[in-house]
Amino acid sequence: MKKITWDSTAKKEIRKYSKQVKTDFGYLIFRLQKGDLLTLPESRAMSILGRSCFELRVKDKDSIYRTFYCLRIKDEIIIFHTFKKKSQKTPKKEIEIGEQRLREILNEKKKV
């Protein structure tokens, strides 16, 4: 089973979502931990964020949610950003936040 490393802000945000959205994300993350390869519609590559970066995609009756994750490190999944999507295209602001958080986590891992 792969280890999960969470950005603390992403973890706080995901806890605010509805029970159904949290359950759907939890199931997808569990599948990733088991080593399943997720594809559309559940997951999509986000090469703009970096090599081995993806987004989990969850929808409920009212909204669309995205969670960015990275599989760069063997046997570890880094979950670094989550947000409620309001438009078809991923907002530049959300990509910038994701890039910054991933950079911070990877820099912290280099120190250890």
C-alpha cells in the first residue's frame, strides 16, 4: 500500500466537502494506494504541474471538485491541492497554488 503525504491546507479543504464528495475522493485515493492506474473520467494527467502530476475528478449534483496529486516518489502519493471548480478550464490561480504547494513539499522532503 502506498503512503499518502498531504499538504495540510489541502487536507483541511477536503474535510469541508460534502460526505459524498469526501467518500468519492477517499475511494479514488484508496485505489491509488493499491496501485491502480486511474484514467478519465476519474483522473487526468496535469503535465502543466510537472512530471507525474495528475488531478482526481469528482462531481456531485451541484459542483465539480479537483484534487491535484503526484506520483513522483516510489510508493508514495503526494496530495497537494484541492478546490471546487467553477468553470470548464482549470483556473490559472489554482494551478499556481498547486505548483507552489508541490514545490514546498518536495523541498521539505529533500531536507529529510
